[in-house]
Amino acid sequence: MDLKALTCEMNRFVEAKGWYAPNSPRPQTPRNLATSMAIEAAEVLEHFQWSEVAASGVEDELADVALYLLQLAHRLGIDLEAAILAKLNLNSSRRWDG
């Protein structure tokens, strides 16, 4: 499944929960999505808090981060696949050591 298909699945889920509705108790604004993504990323760190080896369940937190990322990109009209490829291309021409 590619990013576009994953984004469609994520949108179906969010729509089914009613979170895109104007009166939703969980408004899916870019700010709220970015905040939620940062919170989930912090939860990834909890799995490494006292060990170099991830505690079980880290895959759920990584999935949460990815889902918020897909949704945020979608809400902002960003083609995430294109953005990732462009960033990889830019990074390949950067000097990293020195």
C-alpha cells in the first residue's frame, strides 16, 4: 500500500468517527494535528527512556505518528510522497561532515 492509499484509509477512519464534522469535539485542524503528532512522537521516546532497546508497543506509537503525519499533510494539501522524494534529493547533495 502506498502513501496515497494509506491516506485514503486514514481519511475513511477519521470521517467515520465524525472528526471532520464542523462541531467535532476533536477538530482536525493543522495545529491540533501537529500537536497530536508531537505528543505521539514523545510517546515513542518513552519506549527508550531507560533502555537502548525499544519496549514492546513502540510500533503502535510509530503508527500513530505516521497517521497524524499523513493527515496533516493531507489537510495542508502537501503531496507527502513528492515532499519526501524532494527532501531525499536535497539531502543527497548536502555535506554532512564538516
